[in-house]
Amino acid sequence: MSLKIAAVNLRMAAAPGNEKLVVVREYDEEKDKADVEEMERRCEIGQGGKPSLVADLLGDPICRVRHFPTHIMLVAEYGDEREIVGVIRGCIKTVTRGHSVYVKLAYILGLRVAPSHRRLGIGKKLVQKLEEWCKQNGAEYVYMATDCTNEASINLFTRKFEYTKFRTPTMLVQPVHAHSKPLGSGIAIVRLDPKLAEAVYRRLFANSEFFPEDIDKILYNRLNLGTFMALPKKSLPKWDPKTGILPLSFAITSVWSTKQLFRLQVKGMSTLKYACCMASRVVDGWMPRLMLPSFPDVFRKFWVYFLYGLHMEGKNGPRLMKSLCAFAHNMGRDDDGCGVVVTEVGQRDPVREVIPHWTKFYMSEDLWCMKKFHDGSDDLCGSSDWLKSRPPPPLIFVDPRDI
């Protein structure tokens, strides 16, 4: 949906008394693509000579939200030259808030302001205009996600826009080594038809938070590599998916690839560390039977496998989940260019304790901040307000389109 936004005069701190014109408008793919790409390159992560993780979006910059049915991208222009100095993306989806209750939720992502134009209120204006669009399109709540250490972003949303710190899911990263990981003995891994996967997920995550109503669109998306279930081999002949009855012990996950969305690359690593990391991979390639914890080849552009919809049940659930993660790792190993396997789960989710990950490489907690667009419909006890609901469900469904 098109959003017409008027120009706004901002008084710039860098030049007291001098008003500069800042225009926030909808992104125009034909004329803005190159300028947005250049601006975002100037916003690379990492400063001060430290190693940095650089993202390279493939295709059009709006691709990060294009997979949502309702989405938008705004840009901020500065000065008479109309230089693009800021960008923000947003989308709207319908998700669960627990107990099979669905709400219309907006998601803000990709806020960037050129380093040369920060602290001038441009980020604030972008968020304001995006929130207006969210409300116009019927969103009841809006949230954003950032690293717990990103104080600038946290302060912007919590202090200036009254967002509440809501959830802190954990991101777990498993490097893709040069060797294959062995699967557990006596374990079968089967690929589920998308229709069956949808039915299973709707059942398992009915009482979770953030489970998308359009899960079918995700499972049929070209970026989805499949949904896989691990179960004991002895249970396989007895399990008939058509009955809708799940095995007593199983683990399930789906695999999403960023190969056609974006590539990442680590830059700025010292020569010594680079040599050590690459040497570990060479040795691992020569002697895979040793199964050395080799460092992934992240110094060239790589993509990510994202695991979502992770769930396990039964006494064998933890062992089955570990084998399922090993299976996903081996998929990445056979896909030359996949550098890491990533997942994100809630702090109270039981799978958090059994998912293989490498703490030396990367492990962090995200911070999800949320606020409600007030419409006066809350009762006095606040029971209809998601932000006030207690206790939170243990399961959080992380939408792969959000990454």
C-alpha cells in the first residue's frame, strides 16, 4: 500500500538555527536501489579496527520484507540534494499471543541512518512514519528486535517511543565444519510434506507466542528447504502420518536458507587469526575422521541455514533433536557456501539445552521490545493486553522471514 508522507522540518543539532529539510517517503525501487545500497554499506557493523560482520543484500533492498503479504520500506532524504541518509522496513502479520489467540502484529526492522547524519532525529522520524503506516493497516501491536548490547537502538524505542522490553530469546550458532556429523544410531529422519508439516505445527504451537497464521506461506516458500522429523527407527513402521497421531518420541524442525536473500562476510581479522582459522579447516578437510572443531570459512561471503519450528517430545526427544541438528549441519556442509547453522529459541524452551552450538563463535540474547497501539478497548485489569499477560508461554515461534 502506498504511503504519502509530507516533508518535515528538523532543526539540526550540528547547525543551530539552520533548518534542513528532511523528507521521509516510500522507497522507489527504480530510482533508490543504488543509493540505499551505498548508504547501507556505510553502516557496516564493527568499528575501531575490530573484526566486522558485513551483510550483502542480494536483489533489491526491500527483499527482507517482500515475503510478508503486507510490507513497506521508507527512506529519509536530506538537504537540497535529496541525499538518502536513512532507511527503515516494516511488515504486518497475524500471530498467536498464547492460548490460540491471534493478533495483528507489526514488525520493524532494518533501521539504518548514515553515520554522517546520526543524532539529528532522522531515526526518530523514520520510526514515527512507519508506526503511522502500521496503525493505518490495522496493527494492534508493534515490536522490534535488537542485540541486548545495542544501547542506542534500545534507548530510541524504549525512551522515545515507549516500547517495553518484552522477550529475550537466545540465538545459537553452529559452525558448518569440513567434516560430516554422525547421526545417532537407530534414528530415522523423514521429510514431511508441507501440508502435513503445517498441520503438525498448528497443533504443536497453538499455545505459543508469535506463531504466524500464514505458516503455510512459509512452508511453501522457495527459501524453505523442507521440514524434517527425527524418530526412532523402530517407531517408523508403526507411524502413519495420515492418522494425525504423532509418535511418542520425536523431534521436528524446518530449514530456511538465506542463500537468495543475503550473504555475510567477516572482515578485519588479523593475519595471524585468519591463518589459524583457515589452518584448522584445512586439517579438518584432510582428516575428517578426527572431527576437529574447525572454524568455518566466514572470510568469503557465506549464507546461513536458519532452523525454525524446533520442537521435541518423549524420553528420546533430546537425542532425536541433536541428531536432527546434525542432519541440518550436514545439509549445510553439502551446500558449498553455507557457513553456519543458526536458530533462535525462547529462554524457557526445553530445546534450548540440547541444541548443539559453539559458544566461542557466537551466542547472544536478542531483545524484543513491544508496544500496544492503544484503542481504548482494554479492560480495567489489563487482561486483554498482551504486554500484561503473565506468565508467558515457554514456546516462542521465531519467523524465519524476520531474520
